[in-house]
Amino acid sequence: MSLSNKTVVVIGGSSGFGNATARAAAELGATLILTGRDAGKLEGVVREFTEAGFTASGTVMDAADDASVDAFFTGIAGFDHLVSMAGGFMGGGFLSADFATIHRAVEEKLFANLRIARAAAPKIAPGGGSMTFTAGSGGRPQNASGAIIGNDAIRTMVRGLAVELAPKARANAVSPTWTETPLWRGMSAADVTATKKHFAETIPLGRTAEIAEVSGAYLFLMQNGFITGQTIAIDGGVDLVG
Ligand SMILES: NC(=O)c1ccc[n+]([C@@H]2O[C@H](COP(=O)([O-])OP(=O)(O)OC[C@H]3O[C@@H](n4cnc5c(N)ncnc54)[C@H](OP(=O)(O)O)[C@@H]3O)[C@@H](O)[C@H]2O)c1
């Protein structure tokens, strides 16, 4: 399935995996609708894409807010494919992390994406559209409690959405493990290097992912019209060990 003349919504298109996915989709001819919370960052990315000759627009939207999500989807005519990067990260177990931290992680991952799926579903154009969400691999319940619940919930959500959307459209997820992206902007450079080394030693393939290896999975899921309800791990095999 070609992306030429298709409209692709990227929730979180201003940074990291979303930004790389947006650029790759635009290079294949897609028209982009990008979102993010930070207006300045989003504006900069839309300008950069437009100057590169791509067709792109940006709307500030916070996936944690019902009104913001509803206003965004009410304001667009429709789309062919959507990818969502909504979600964050957290550390700590079910007993060791704060209750509020666990609650926030589940909200940011499951409920933000569920909110997006429900508002987006009526706007999918006929003719083989899709929604692709983002889970995560490599954490363990005892050190990433809320994140694991959220990631498992995304795997379950896309299975349900796949059946509910069929035959009109498809739903899938990508599950990356620790990757050097701007998500870690709050960490010192030394901590990023140490974390990258730790994951490279843990991941069976002996390194962390390149951003393009992860964004390639979203492109694959958009373009293969016979895959639905699946979560593809782009994790170097990390969940097979440990
Ligand atoms: N990088 C990793 O190591 C890793 C590993 C496993 C899973 N993941 C998952 O991959 C996804 C993307 O991560 P990334 O590494 O690409 O992070 P990133 O570079 O920080 O990009 C996240 C993007 O999503 C937007 N965003 C974040 N929260 C949002 C919200 N509530 N509403 C609307 N937009 C929002 C951000 O823009 P604003 O900041 O302007 O809102 C930004 O454009 C996340 O779901 C994360 O949990 C990442």
C-alpha cells in the first residue's frame, strides 16, 4: 500500500520516533498532520518539513486531555493512517514507586491512547486505513510497574480495536526497548551513556536500536494491509532473556 497522497496523523510528531516516522512517511508522499504539546517545538518541525518540500501542518494537542483530543479530531476532515507516540516512562515497582507515579504511567500510556483511538476511529477514511500505537519492551514488573501495565494494556487494546475496526481499518502497535531519543532529555549525558551501555549488555543483539529501525516498523504496519491486532517488538530480543 502506497503512502502517496495519504494523510498520516502523527501524535507526537515533533520528536523521537514520531518525528522519524513522519519524515519517512513524507518521503513516501504522505501529507502530514503532526501534533505535540509544545507549540514552539511543533512549529519548528512543521517549518523544517515544509522547507524540505513536504506537505505538513501542526496542531497543539495534549493526549492527556479529553477536550484537547476531541477538538483536534473534530478539526480534521479525516485521515488514512495514524501513529501515536503518546506515553512516557517511569521506574519503580508496585510497592517501591509512588502510587501517583504508577497511576500517571498508566494514564499516559493506556488512557491517553484509548482516548485517541475512540476519537480517531470515526475519522478514518475508507480504503485500508490504520492506527498504530506505541507499547514498550525490556522493563520488568518489579522495576517499571506502571509502564509494564500500560505496555501490556496497549497490546490488549490493539487486539480489541483490530476486531472492532475490521474490515474498515486496522490497529497495531510497535514495542521498542530503551533507545537514545529526546525522551531522555532530563537525564545527564553521563547517565544516558551508562544506561545505553547497560541495555547494550542486556539486549541479546548486543546494542540499542537506531531510531530508524523503530520508525521503520510504523512504516511497515501502515503499508501492509493484511496485518492487524499485532504488536511488533523492535527490541533486539530483550524480552527473551532476564
Ligand atoms: N525512547 C525509548 O527508550 C522508549 C522505549 C520504549 C517505549 N518508548 C515509547 O515511545 C514513545 C515515543 O518516545 P520517544 O522516545 O520518541 O519520545 P520523545 O522523543 O520525547 O517524543 C515524544 C513525542 O510525543 C509528544 N508527546 C508526549 N506526550 C504527549 C501528550 N500527552 N500528548 C501529545 N503529544 C505528546 C512529544 O511532544 P511534546 O513533548 O511537545 O508533547 C513528542 O513529539 C513513547 O510512548 C514512549 O513511552 C520509548
